[in-house]
Amino acid sequence: MLMPPQLKPSASQPDYLRIYQYYREQILHGTLPEHAKLPSIRVLARHLGLSRNPVEAAYASLVAEGYLANKPKSGYYAAFVPQLAQSQRPPRGPADERAYDAPGGSADSQPQESLRPHASLPQHGNEGMPPVDFAYDRIQPGFFPLNVWKKLSQRTLREAGPELFDYGDRQGEPGLRRLIRNYVSQNRGVVCEPDQIIVTAGTQQSALLIGLLLRSGQRPLGVEEAMHPGMYRMFERLLPGPVPIPLEQDGISVAALAQAEPLCGVYVTPSHQFPYGGIMPAAKRVRLLEWAASAQAWIIEDDYDSEFIYDGRPLPALQGMDRGGRVIYAGTFSKALAPALRLSYVILPPELHARYKEAFPFYDGTVSRLTQLVMERFMDEGHLDRHIRKMRTIYNTNRKALLAAIASQFGAHADVFGASSGLHVRLAVRTEHDARTLAELARRAGIGLRQITDYHVGIDKDETDAAGCREADIGHNGDRGQFVLGYGGLTANQLEDGVRRLAEAWGIQGKDVTA
């Protein structure tokens, strides 16, 4: 059993990263052969004089990237990794710069590109992307359970009759809708019947359906003043308005909503506001529901990334608190599984479901029956729950790496918001540069990131100051720039490298700064 030497104190790299680099290098160099057992988390933590957290994070990264296998009730073992040629191996740092007292790990060695699962799959749509792109809407497709999906697809085709190639239920396959009902009931506290669920080909198609259902009146739709631009454009084309409603630290302002012109409804992201990251507390949710009941308005609840909660237990969905039948719930499997499947769903309250059946008698389902039936098996056999648990561990490792890198590189120059859930955070930076200059400096450094003002809707850009934020902006009014950093589509190493390059491009050295 290979034990790493004692860690030297280091202010530049977190402990978990140095543990990760040590074992990664041993595996790539063949020092740790396939099936070799690693020390348990408890034993290694005691050996290094650390808490369990950095060891757990290091092992999770190694498992996620295919270097280790985690065998339940047995432990962690080195996985099969093709050995690198001598010229391809990560260089070892000078002896006086190594993270460990003995030969082996080097804190300064630059890791090679991770050996990703399914690395042979063609990569589409990535041409021209920056070397490090903090895109909020990307996940790691290499972790898609391809072998399981292939087996279930083959079994479905083998066992299905000719009816597989006929029109299916226009709301979606009944078995899948039943499992979706069970899933959202157990995980989000949603209260509904399978007949209220409509399977759609993505969240924007869900928005299209909702917009068509609400367009019969003349009242406009209220929306959060910062939101996903695709959703805004969809509502803009279908409904009067939309009317931007101000945001507060904990979500949409219910007071401003009550003072607005009469609305047919409001679109909200209460469990993880996009892009600011606020979480709406229970008391405000109650006030929002009271407003909807009083105004006879609908609430469109977009629960887009609720699978990934890292700190504490999540609040149940707003829909589960609704006793007046005013909440339209929109969910998706794009973040939990893969956007390419085009699998989302809308849960309509009874009144709107009756309107749907009356208004769309000839509406046909838009999601492949084969995809739906495979997903039904995937959920019924427990694969979805297992996959989400796995991805939650991976994304939590990414999140911790991102937060540690920001703290190390930016110090008192930055604050992070909305980090307790989801796949993105909001970075608020204090520098001498304005937001537009910071964005350009990042682009020149090969970093892709988005300004928070890119998501403001219905606001004249002249209302934003040179810093790229309004006086009433959420966060610290003295911040010179605010950005959305997604971490779902990057590895821990890429996140750390990206933050380091941002700090260099922006002329920030966090460790040398006092608040």
C-alpha cells in the first residue's frame, strides 16, 4: 500500500490538490499498478496529519477522472490507465520545489490532459472555444453512462413491438410520466399526478408551451430582471411585456411585484436564481404564493439545477407549497444527465391542464418514443439516482477547487455568491478596471466568461455604469465587475488554471492584499 510522504507546508496549493497530483503521477508513471490498493481516507488523513476533507476531495477527483476505482466496502484501487511514453510524462519539478519530502509528487508539474471516459466520442460545437471556458451551461459529457444507455436501448428495441414506431401519448409515455412524478415527489416535494406532466424537448420548448397557454389574456408576464436570455426571448415573442421585476439578495422582490401593473404571472428561479445565485427563503415563498392567489396570476417555477445541492438540505420546490394551484413547474434532465437527450417536462396545475387539453387536441409529443422508453428503464432501475449521486460528488469537487483557487489567487479582491448549489457561481471583483476591460483582458488570456450584465433584461445599457453594474445591483456596490463562472464543464485542474490566469491577466495577487 503506497503512502505519500509528509506534505510540506504550501501557501500556493491546497492539500487536496497535492494529494491528487501525487497519486496521479504514481499511476501515470506505473509506480502504482492496476488493482493496487490505496490507504483508506481515515488512514491517509491520519498519516498526513489532515482532516478527512482534503483526502476525500482528492480521491473523488481521481475517481472522477478514471485513475481510481471505488469498490464499496472494500476501498480505493488504482484503475487501468495506459502508461505514458517517457516524452509524454508530466515533468518532475526541482527537488527543492516538490510538495513532498521524497521523490514522487511534484506540486509544480503540469498535469497532462485527463484521460476522460469515452474520450473517442466526437466533440461537436467546440470549434473556436477559448482554452478555458467558464460557460454556465456546460456539463462533462464524458461521464454520461454510455454503456448502460446502450444496453437499455438495445433491450428496448429487442423487446418492443411495431407500436414503438407509431405515435405515442401526446403528453409523453405514461410509464415515464409516472416515474417523473415519483422522482419530483421524493426529491423536490412536488405534488402532482402523472396526468399533469407533459414531456418536452428542452426547457425552451417548455417555455413555448407555457407561453401559448398564457397568451389568451392581455396582461403581461413578469420576469426576474436578470435571467436566461433564451427564456426571455421566448416569452417576449409569445406574451405582452415581459416586465422585469427587481431582484433582492434572496430572489425576486415580492413588494415590487405587488406594485407592478396587473400581470398574468411571473417567471422565477427560486431555488438558485440565475444568474445571481440567491436562494428564496420559505417566508418569501409564502408571500409569493399569497401574491399569486390574490392577483389570480401564475407562477412559472424553473427548477433547472436543483439536483446539485452541496450545503445543507434544499428547500422543497415552490410547487409543493402551493395549495391554490397557481404554480407551473418546469424541470429538466439536461443538467443531471445530458442536454443532447432533449428531455424536459412541465407540470401544469389542474386549471391549466384542462386548458391545455382543450386548446391543443392535435398536439403531438416532440420527444422520441425510444428516448422516453429508455429513460423510463433508466429511472426504474435506479440508474438516474446513482448517476446524480456520482455527478454531485464530481461537481462538488469542482466547486471546492474553484472556491479554493479564487480564495488563493484573489484574496480580498473578490467575493463569491451562490456557491451552495448548482453549477455556477457569481464572482464579484474589486479592481481598478471596469467590467468591460476585465472581460477583454480575460479574452486575451484565453479565458471565456460572461459579465453579469449580459443577463439583465429590459434595461437600457446606459443605466449601467462603467463598472458594468447598476447602483441597485445585488452584492457590493463597490465591486468593479461581476461575472458568472460555470464549473460543470471543466475539471478541477482546468478551473484552477483558469482562475490563476484570470488573476494574472487582471493584475491581482490575492496573498499580498489586505482588505
